[in-house]
Amino acid sequence: MGRNVLRRRVTGVAALAIALGGLALSRRSTAPALIPQKLSIALPQAPHAALIHLADATGLFATYGLTVSVLPQIHGKAALAEVVRGSADLAAAADVPLVVEVLKGSPLSIVAAVANASNELAVIGRRDRGITSPADLRQRRVGVTLGTSAEYFLWAFMVRYRLPPQSLALIDLPPSLLVEALRDGTVDAIAAWQPVRNEAEQSLSGAATLFTAPDAYPQKYSVVAHKDLLSSRPESLRRLLLALLEAEAFAEEFPVRAKTLLAERLRLTPAAMDPAWQALDLGVSQQQDQMVTLEDIATWAMSRGYAPKQSMPNFLTHVGLDPLLAVRADRVTVAR
């Protein structure tokens, strides 16, 4: 990967040694043998989880003494289900499925956000069915993966364009079937994230109408764990975050190489990968603004019947700050 990346790896190992109470390493020294730690991650095969994919593909997890088992999933909702069932230590997911699981009583905690996007999701409609403005979606069949960030975006989109929620007929479809359903006319429009959004536009050969709602839903994608993992495996989580921070630095310094690696990993062409790459802001953090978003989603989820109506949870108890505070305290702005 070049001298710069190698130099950052040596620096990263030194940071790990300091974080774990060891001695810093000089550039000429040999990195100490780290006691191997095992983690399993339920990982969506989607660009949102880019930093995790890159850390795995470039060997950064191994650099920090982690043996990571990746469990591929179709989306974050499915990934979280693996953690809830106890089949995985960690999952990568957007805010919506996380909030739904918390409202159902699952003891989950955010280890860190790893990406955010404010204009990635979109509604794609069929122009040949007279859909040229948001108002034309009334009484139409709209495909969406229910209980995910795409559905929450669709709700925010309807609010933005003053469409009554009951005016759309929502058709629950997995991401893998959205494009096909739009193309064959089973639905009149879909709400989707990248790269499904781009694929849908291409599939209609210029006959698609694209609707966006910038900043209607500031999405965050996070690494999520069972709460017990934060107390039982703090060293593993610190190593994980150090690897992800280096993956972030790699993506920033070598964006073309990082994008190519991610496209290969997700089995996408560079052209299909590019819109998703451009839409995401990759970075490891714990930000206060996410607390507000989580509460907004909770209100929506209870109104939709995804969880019993209840008092608003204290989402601060579902945010594990200690791992990131231990390695990069400047990335934490959550009030505490």
C-alpha cells in the first residue's frame, strides 16, 4: 500500500500500545505480539459499512491482533438481528433498525458511528406512469424495505412534500427485489439507498424520475454491540476502533484505491460504486446530534406500530462512549 500507509500502521500500533498501557514503539522496533482477540461482525454488503470492509480487506484488523469473522447480510436490519440472537458480537446498521430493537427491549449499544449521509436516499418513480412530481405519488404503489432507513426517509420525504402518509401504498420488498419490481411495473416507485438507487435509475433507461429530500433525514451508520460486550471485551473494541480509524485515514489519503477495494468487495463496477462513494462521509465518531435523531425515529417507530408505545428511552444509555474515548476522545461530542 506504500510507505505512508505502512508508516501509519506503525504509528497505529504505537497508539494501541499506549491505549493499552504499554510502551510506545519507535519506528525501528518490532511490534510486540498482541494476544489475539476474536470478534464476529454481521456486516451488510453495502457501501455504508465501508470502513469495516476496508479494515478487513487491507488487513488492519489483523494488524491490531483481531481475528474478525464477517457474517454477510443484506442490510443493517438483518445484521442487527444476528446480534440480538447472539449469533454475532457486532453489527453495522443505520439508526432506524437500532431504535426499533431498543424500543423492543434489546440491550444494544452504539460503539461508534462510521458513516453519515444526508442526501443518499431517494424516491425513484416511473415517468411512463405519469410520475413527474412528488404529488404524483398519491395512490401509487411504492416499494420499500419496511423497518429500515429507507422507510423512515420515505416518511420524512412525505412530510417535506406534504403528502399524507395514507396516500401511498407501501409494498414491503427486500433491497434485492426493488429494482426488478420497479422495472417490471409491480410498483410505480421505490425508496432506496445506494447502490440500489443508481441501479434503479439505470434500469429504466432514462425513464426514471428522481426525487430527493436533502437533509430531511441525517442518516448515521454505526457499529452496534450487545451492552455486555462493552464491559466484557473493552480491549477488543479499542483495537477495533483503532483499525477503523486507520481505515478512515486510508480512504482519505488514497480514495481511488479505497473505492476500488470496496467495489471489489461488494462486487460492484467502479461506475456503480461511485455515486454511493460520493454520497457518504466516512468517519469514526460519537456525535451529540445523533441523540436527537434517535428520539425522532423512536417517535415515528412507535406511531408506525413497530414497537409498543412507551416513554422516550434515554438513548444515552445505549451509547458506549468508553472505547472511543480511550483512543480518540476528540471524536466524542455526546454530552455526558
